[in-house]
Amino acid sequence: MIEKVYPMTLDGKQKLEEELEYLKTVKRKDIVERIKIARSFGDLSENSEYESAKDEQAFVEGRVTTIENMLRFSEIIDNSNTATDEVSLGRKVTFIELPDGDEEEYTIVGSAEADPFKGLISNDSPIAKALMGKKVGSEVTFGTPGGDMLVRIVEIS
């Protein structure tokens, strides 16, 4: 079976490692304590605190497994072999929407560290796929839920 590779920046990998450490050393202990307290309330069949703590425990354990898998199969993005004037993984791209001229800026990262609210978009997203390999001045069209969008790349860093 072929495992999925998780491309990410060094910073993104460090953040995942920090989250994993927090989940293992702090969050797990907090949940165990919550479960212990909830058990002391008696009847577990009608104990919402116990159910809530067990649900959170399941979520945390799932997240730990996911992060460990991402880190195990991570691949640090290396832009040293790509042109500096070309949109690629790990680069920040600034573009303007045409015809109205609204400017947007995103850094293209691997799916493991994508966070659109922080300007980090996945290389698997339609926007990133359309922008990859393009240069400053290129006009690119890509689909969005609101319809097709035409943009012009103004800067790559």
C-alpha cells in the first residue's frame, strides 16, 4: 500500500510537532482527570460529564494518530530547485481579481498546514492548482463556488 506524502514547510512541521506534544503531555492528562471526576459522580449511564470527556478523549486520540501519520510521511518543501519567479509550493503569491482589482495574498502549502483564514492554502485547492507554475503577469481563471474567477498575478515571493 502506498502511503500519502504530506508536503509541508519546516515551520508547519514544527507546529504539528508542538501540537502533538501538547496533546500527549497536557490534554491527555486533563481528560483522564475529567473522566476520574465524572466517574466519582456515580451512575455512568446518565452521566453527561463522563460522556463528554470520553468523546473528547476519542477526538484527541484520533488527532494524535493523524498528526503522527502526517509527521511520519512528511516531506519538507524545498524550493531551491524551482524558479523564484514561478508559483510553487511554499511560495507566497499576490494576485488581483479582474476586473475590479481586489488584491489577495496566499502562501501555497501542503494540505497538512493549510489554513485559509491565515492566508495558507492547500496545494490541492482549485486556486493553488490553477496558479502553480504561473509567473508574474499571468492571468489565470479558476472555479469558485460563486463562479469562475479571473486573476492576474502581481507578485511571487
